[in-house]
Amino acid sequence: MENFSNTILTTTTKAMLRQEERGYICKDYLHQQHKFDANNMTGALHRRVLNGNNRRNMIDWYYQVADFCHLNYETLEVATSYLDRFIATETGSKALTDSDYFQLAGMTSLYTAVKIYEVEVMDLAILSKLSHGLYSEEEIERTEMEILTALQWRVNPPTALAFVRRFLHIIPSYAAKTTTSNSTSTSTSTMNDTIYNLSQIQTELSLRDNRLLTVRNSTIAFASLMNSLESISCLDRQTIELIGCHISNITSIDCCSKYFMDIKSLLHSNIDQGCYDSSECHTNIQSHSAGSSVKDSTTKSYSKQSLSQGSSPRSHSYVHII
């Protein structure tokens, strides 16, 4: 039965990897030189106004709306995928030189993701009001069709958090016999919750890191998971390496490569060096002492709610378009 479950897990994960490869890879539109045949793109590089700050501000706005409307943060990852991939197309490249169009595309990407992934749809009238009337309901609907057409209706990206969930399923088979330093059996579910929460923080923070724009979600998930595994002491180095090798075999991602190590470092630095405002959040990842539980291996102290519980990297009490 266990072998059958492992086969299903591997098959599902590989299907997600194929989906990611075939339709959901993003180009670095912030830096690459776009060469489209359309006449209206002549000299566009000289008129470029979009930069990394615009993108980060839009994602921060996503979090504001998510908090205000009680949206699932994973929906924001989907919306960001729509926006990034759209701007990398010929149609969406207009946003490179038109900040108003970028904002419209950003709002519409979130609207579309909410429509597909949330229980309740955002009211177009409310969305228009959030822009202070800058964009009409008709403009948002028209832009939605432009985005869907440009993306060839690829609206179900395998998110980094979805990959984390798949990868987590292999941990029990390696860690079932793992014990804490006081020889008390570790609760696998508690350990997985801890690892998942740590990985979730890293995947959410990765959204606004422009250095990770072209990194595949599977790689971000894998690197986040390895960072999380290494932060708790109930798993020894050999077990962590076995887990890493197993995921590497499934994903064909070399977890020993310099590229992978660099991604791990970037994800960890996002927590340590400023994607969270230090006045709002302090995350201390440490090995726990003898006799402590897995739950205690991560100490999170927030003056507001933690990211995984509902607050955003830059939380605000109001919502408005940037």
C-alpha cells in the first residue's frame, strides 16, 4: 500500500513539473530586451518605465486587498503568475512603458485569480472604486480577456506552496522512526506543520523578490523545504540528505548545485534581512534544546499576526491602488 501511495505521489509531482515546464515559466521582463515585431514596440526600450519597485508595490497591494477581503494568500501567488507571464507577452509588454496599464493589468490579474480560486468573486464596482475610479468596470473586463488570451487560458499554475505540500508527503517515510534528544517519539503531524509553516513564510516572501522572478516554483518550494528541514533538530543530517536526494530524484533538481544553494540563501535572507519589517515580525529559527518539542523548534514572535495567520509583509489598515 505504501509503495502504491509513493507511486501516486511521484506521478502527481511529475505531472505538476511537466505542467510548470510547458506553460508556466516566466521570463525576466524587468531586464531582458524584448524584441517584438509589432510597430508599436519600436523604441519601447527607451521609454521603459516599469521597474522592480513597481512590481513589489503591486504585490504589497495584493496583500493589502487579501487582508481586507480575507483572501487565501496562495491566490496571490496565482495572481502574480498571471501578471508576470502576461507582461512577458507581446500584448502585456505595453505595461513596460505605461504605468497605468501595468496597474490595470495588476488589478485585473488579482480579480481573475479570485474569480477562479476563491469562493466569492470580487465585485467589479468595488474593484473600480479601489482604483479611485481610474479604471472602469468595462476596462477591467476587457483587460481580463486580453490577459486570458495572451496566457492562452493557462490559469492553473502549480504554485510553490502546492509543491511544498507534495514534497511534505515523503517526509513521514523517512522520519517515522526519528526521535528527539530525550528519546521520545516525535509527532510527525506536528513536525510537518512546523516545516510547512516555515516553508510557507519563505514562499510568500519570495513573491516580491525580483531576483526570484524566473526561478521555477518547484525550485523555490524545494529550497524552502530544505531550509525548513535544516532549522529543526529532530532530523539528523543524514535524514535530511536522504529527503533531499529523494526529492532531487523525482524533480531532477540538483540540490547540491551552486544555483540551488544560492536560491536557498536568498530565501533565508528574505526572512533575516528585511522583507519583513523588523518592527512587525521577528522570526528565530533555532535548534531546540534537550527535552523540547518540535513545536518549540521555531519561535515566532509577532507584534501583529504572523504571515501564515493573516498579516502581510507590509500590512496596512486601508486599501488603495498604488
